[in-house]
Amino acid sequence: MELIERKIPIRGSHLYECPVMKYANSSRLVAKIVGQGQYLDLGSDYAPLGKPPHGVNAETVLHPTGLIVEIEIKVEDKCIEKIYRYRLVRIYHESDKPERVVHGSRDQDDNKRPLEERINISPSEKFTSDESRYIGQIPDPPISYWVATVIGLVILGVGVLGDGLERVDLIWGGAFFALGGWQFKKMLRYKKQLPEHEEQIAARTREVEDAKRRARDIKETRIEKMLSDFCNWESMSGVEFESAVSRLYRQQGYEVHQTSTTGDGGVDLVLKKGDEKAVVQCKRYNKNVGVGAVRELNGIKPQWPDASRFILVGVLGFTNPAKTFAKDHGVELFSIKHDHFKLS
């Protein structure tokens, strides 16, 4: 695929399409700035960690993940150092590169393009700041005209009850009366335009919700492709691994409940299908899971008397003592590498 290749500017910002790479000897992720020989450190969510770009040794082995991150990079000069600012725009699989309109070619047909090509759309249920800005909001009503009118009457009344009306009373009273009249006209115009504003906001809200549904569909497709590559499983965080495992069981027809991160008694997932109930513990290790984890899962059986299955899921495999203990105590072992991907 064709990737953007630009020099990093000294000032201003540019958008880069960076292939995501993974260190062969760890689960660390980096984004390659094509044509630069530079890399950005990424977190488990593929967002830049905020560190400056860096090179890698010639001996370093990096494996492609098949993912592309679109990152806005801005470099600012601050005295004798440069400040790097990053914004993750989107993530996609290299086979699903989104079309991008060349700057300068936008015309009156710009609004006919899908919304996700015009603003940043998040697949989340909640509206982001960009989405809320696009939707807009009902403008605040003008100051009530009667407030200014009452103030004008009070000023005139004080003048009458005092030493008589003076020129300053007439000026201020007249000014507030005029303000009241002006606000009255604004209020009439506001009420006249209010239905139009409400209709526009409702239409844009529907437009954003439709775009978010499309973004979720794209995200689901991307996740499916990502989970089809074992390398991506190795680079997941613990929480991501739990979510991916729960996805596997949902595809098998289970109702899956993810427990809280604390106070779960060592259980990460609870599976239900008909009368069957199973508890699952996930271990996102970069090595074979040892017997200690199997003992831990076996030890919580009394807390789950209605569970018929106890499953321990690992990325790689299990040590021989772990396999022996699991067999003797009725704990099921499931390896993503060996059982799901059937890798040796």
C-alpha cells in the first residue's frame, strides 16, 4: 500500500500514516514514520506515549502488525529543545485504508461526503468534543426585555419620588427602555429561529449517530482482522486480552459477563449458555503459565458452587506441572496459540 512520506517539520503540524510494529523480544509497540528512519513509542491502545521520535539499532527485529495509525505530529521550538505533540486520529488495518480527499479539491460537494471524512468520528457511544461542536447547541436566549424595562421604570420612579426628574434620570431611564425594546426584538427573532435551530441540531445529531454506527462497524471489522493475527494477541494489555477472550466466547454463543478488576476472587469472565455456567481466568503472560495460576483458579471453586467449568486461558502455553495439576483437579486449560490458532 502507498503510505504518506513527509519530512517532520520544524514548526506546524502534519498528518502521518505510520505502520505499527512490534518488538520481537517484547510486547512493546512502535509506529514507524515512513521515510524518516524514526519511530514513536505507542501504548497498548496504540496512542503515542508523548516521547520524541527515536531510531532503533540495526540488530533490532521489528514485526509488522498489519495496522496503520494516523497520527498528527506537531513540533514546537522551545528555546534549545523541541516539544513534540501528538494526536491519534484513527487506526485501521492496512487492507482497509480509508480514502482521503486531497486538500484544495473540496468544493460545494464537500458536505455530500460521509461525515467521518469531514470530522473525527469516535465509535464510542458518547459524543466527543469534535462531534458536539459539529452538532452545535441551542443559542442562549437574549436577556429578558422586561428586565431592562423594569430597570428603566425604577430609575424614573426614583427620580420622581426624589428631587424630581433630572436629565441623568431621563438619559438612564430612556437608555434602559431602549435596551428593553432592542431585547424584545431579539427575543421575537430568537423565538422565530428556535424551531430552525432545533431541527438543525436534531438532523446533525442523527447524522453523527449514523456516522458513529458506521465507525463501530469498521471497528468491529478491524478488530476481527486484528484478532486473526496471533502477533496482535501477544501485544495486548491485560484488559485488552480479557476483552478479546470474551469476544471469542460470545462468538461461541455464550453470554459473557466481565467482572470488575478488583474483588472478583480471581475470576475475569463468567460464561452462561443455557444451564451451563463457567468461570474463566485470563493470564496475559509472555511465557507459559505456571502451576500457581492453576492452583489459584482451583482454590476459588467453593465460591462458585453453581459453576460446572473452570477455565484458565493463556496466550502461549502451560508448564508441565500446570498441565498435570489441571488434569488432576478438573481445571480446563486453553491456549490462544495452540488451541485457537493451532500453532506449534
